[in-house]
Amino acid sequence: MTSRIDSLIETLLRTPWLVRAPIALYRAGLGWIFGTRLVMIEHLGRVSHEPRYVVVEVVERDRNRIVVASGFGSTAQWYRNLRANGVAYLSTGRARRVRADVRLLDRDESAADLKRYAAEHPLAWKHLKGAMDAAVGGDAVVLLVEFAPPRERED
């Protein structure tokens, strides 16, 4: 059963101008106002190869790793773009446009990390998962993406 809060979150997530509003702030160098809980991902369109942007919540963070969730699973455009070309630049806190390697976590890895996230942030998880379930009309498959500093390439 969907709660009123879940329905409100779903509506907000389906309001394009509202979801995209933080992008303008990040691109203007004001992403720091969101702290480190959010991250803007710059990626390349899989067909156009043009820069694309999305702002998502950070699920897990440590010194050399940021993990985010694709609430719409593998159907999210940004997820599909990362899967196609693996190009990503991150802006979070005061860091701007930092190159990152991309790793798409599989369903099992995603489930394990999300279980930990749910334990640490039960209310946020309850409402976000409820909103995602409502948005997809069933049990949403939430997949995670890990970003890390680029590895040195061997020539």
C-alpha cells in the first residue's frame, strides 16, 4: 500500500523541472549547498555522445568510493548511458567535475548494499523504495553504481 508521502515523492520524481533544478545549481558551482548527500553525475549520451547530467542521492561513501542508486533500475537513461560508455565526472560538496571509474553492481551486490542502507536510513529507504515501487507499478529493482578514482592505465 502506498502512503501519502510515497505518492508525493513519486509525483516529485516525475516532475521533470523539479528533478532537474539541482543540475543548474551544480553547473553554476553551487552544488556545495546540497552537502555530500547528493552527487551530480555528468555522463555521455549513448547515441548523441553529448554531455548529460543527473543528480542522485549517495547511498554509501568512503574515502575513495561513492555509491548511488538507480531507483528505476536498468531503465534509467543515465544508467543506460553509463553502461554503454562508462564515462563519468562527479560533482559533490565542493568537488567539481572529478573523473571517476564506473562499476555497475549486479543485483546481489546491490541488494546487500541496500540492506545496509535500509538499516542506516530506515525512514528514507521506506519512502524512497515505496515511491520507486509506485512509479514502476510493482516491486522496483533498485540497482547500484559505484564510482571510484580512475585506475592508472597500462600501455
